[in-house]
Amino acid sequence: MSGKLNIKTLLGIIVLVIVAGIIGLFGFRVVVTSAEIPGKLSSVSAAATNLNYVECSMKKVKKVSFDNMKYGYLDGQMLAQMDNLDKFYENERMEEVRAINNLTAMAEKTADKLAYERLKAQHEEEVESARKAAELAEQQRKAQVQALIDEYLRPLEENQNIDTGDSSDTGYGDTASRGGKKGKPVYSTTHGKSLGTFVITAYCTCKICCGIYSGRNRTASGTVPTTNRTIAVDTDVIPFGTKVVFNGQVYVAEDRGGAIVGKRIDLFFYTHKEATRWGRRSMEVFLAE
């Protein structure tokens, strides 16, 4: 019985030792922790105090409006005046922008119109120049062909002793007298302004063409009538000495005639047959440059 008790006593002592060890271990940790806690609690308390102070301070800060930030602490009337001025100047700036935009648009439109008119005028001028050049080229070609024909036929006429009249023949008119000389044609590819369309007839120094004036060898202006040069005109329309262009050639107003009135020109030829071959034609007459 005493042996059993001794075992129980031994077991109890062991248990007590273990419990005492556990108590001793955890009791030390509690003591250490309790020593650390006051410092930590003090930090937490200070933080809480600061937070409460900040909250109180924020409540004391006065809120500032946008107008106060922009203009400072001004009264309402002055702020209203400044707002009105801002709106006025803003409207002025907008009006200036609109005016500038309108002027720019008008300038661009005007420039486009002027460019179109300039191109149109240039095109019309080119077309007219091309037309006149073609017309002059055609007249020059016809004149050259006619000159070749005349040059070929002249010897034949002279060999056939064609009668061109003499000083005893009578007639009418005030054109050049019998005589004259041959001249070389002067061709022109350019000219001045148009005098209009004229009826172009022909004459020579024979009795049929000159009548009582066929015995003279001078034109009404005092020059010797010359082929490819002399023309008879109405001096009220074309004064003596005026150079004109038609049929691709340059002619000079040196004579006049009773039947040559208004827009009519009499072209001098060396023989009556040449004058008859020319006949009656309508052509545009230009001033020579």
C-alpha cells in the first residue's frame, strides 16, 4: 500500500513540476508583454489624439469659392461688373473672329472669280488670235496662188496684144490715169484693229476704168499707181497714206474715185483683164501695224 502511494506521489510530483514549468514559462511572457504594451498603447493614443486635432482643425477652416480664388474677396457688385466685362470682351473677340472669317472667305471668292475671268479672257484671246492667224494664212495663201497665176498668164496676155485702152478713150470717175508700174507684194501675218468688212473691186489705167483720166500717170494723191500697193478709197473713211491689210497683203491708200464711197476699196491692177478677173469681193480690212 505504501508502495502504491509512493508511485502516486511520484506521479503527482512530476505533474506538478510540469505544471510549474508551464506556468513559469507563460508567466514570463506575460510579464514581458505587459512591459511592452504601455509604449505601444502610448503611440496609438498619440495617433488618435492627432487625428482628433486634425478633424477639429479642418472644421475650423473656412471654405473658399471659385470666385474668391479668382478675384479675391470682392463684393458681389464688383464681381458682377467683372463678369459682364468678361462677357463683353468675349463677344467682341467672337465678332472680330467672325469678321476675319468673312473677309477671308470674300477674299478667297474674289480671288477665284478673278482667276476664272483671267483664264477666260486668256482663252478667248488665244482663240481669237488663232482665228485671225488662220484667216491671214488663208488670205496669204490665196494671194500667193493668185500671184503665181498672174505671173503665168501675164506673158500670154502680152503676146496676144490685149487692148487696154488709150488716152482718146472716154469714161467717168476720178481714179488713176493710164500708166502705172508693177510692184512686189508685201505680205503680212499681223495687223492692227479691224476697220470692218469692205467691198473690194478692181481697176486699171484703161479707158473703161479711168475714162477721161486715163491719159495721166498719177493718182489723186500724186503718186504713180503701183500694183500690189495702190488702192483707191473714200478719204472720209480711209485718209491718203493709210496702210491697210487685207487679202494677206499690205496696201496704201493713194487714190480715190467718184464711185468709191463708204466701205469700198478699188484695187489697182496693171491690166484690165487682171482687174476683171478680180471682180467684186467682200473682205475684212485691218489697219497695218
